[in-house]
Amino acid sequence: MSYEAYKREVIKTVGRMNLGLPRGQDYEYNKRVREHGFEIYQSAESTVRYKPRSTFYSLFKQELGNGRRKASIRQSGESRTEYGVGMFATLLAVGLLTPILPGVLALLSVAYAVGVTATVNSVIEQQRELSGRHAFGSVVALLAIHIGYATGYLVELLGR
């Protein structure tokens, strides 16, 4: 979640964001906000203009760093809230630990592909400015995001 706004009461109670972190300041701060009993509210009415990365590789690298930083935050004690690794990383780990690896990975890959394709189709149907020509790029972008994040997260967990 990005582009947050906080009530003064939240900032007085929780303190300020840790701008010294190389990444994940919002992630770490929102974890502290929830730990202090506040809820995070997202509004469908808000709009944000965002300039995306120019290549799939740069998107992958960004998510690789994000995954590493979030695992680091989780492990460092900067926040007490425990969160899962994420669906893709969990499924990959289960697949790697299963003796029937090829079959499990194939099944997980198909399930993942179906989920990503369904998500992309749903978004395209809801957004008037999008059409079927955006489907392939959207699927590749989601792959770059998920694989980059999960890889970074797992590298950080296994590297410690």
C-alpha cells in the first residue's frame, strides 16, 4: 500500500516513518500502525498517477529489492507482526520440498497461470481504457512482480 495519509492521532501514537530504511518505509510503518490497534482504510474513490518502470526487467529488479527488504524487516524485529511469504513463494517452497517435484510444480504453475489470467481479464473488463491488447503485457508484468518479490524474499530468508 502506498500514498497513505494518516490522522494526527496515528502519528502522535505511532511516531514517524523511519526514513532511514533503504526501502519499505511504508510497509514497516503500516505494520506499526496496525500493531498499535489502528486500522488501515483504502478508498476506491482516491486516485493516484504513477509512472511505471519502463521495462519488465527494471520492474523485476524493483520487486527483487522490495522482497528482500520486506523479509529483512520481518526478521529484524523492526516490527513484531508476522506475515506470510506470499502465495507464490509459499507454493514454490512447498513444491521444492515435495518428492514429486515435477508434477507438483507443473500443477502449481498451471494454477498460478489461471489465477493471473483471470485477474488480468477481470481488471481489463472493469477498466474502460484497457482492452485485450493489454493482456499479454499485464501478465508479464505480474510475473515480473511476483517472481521478483518472491525471489528477493526467499533469498533474504535463506541468506540469513
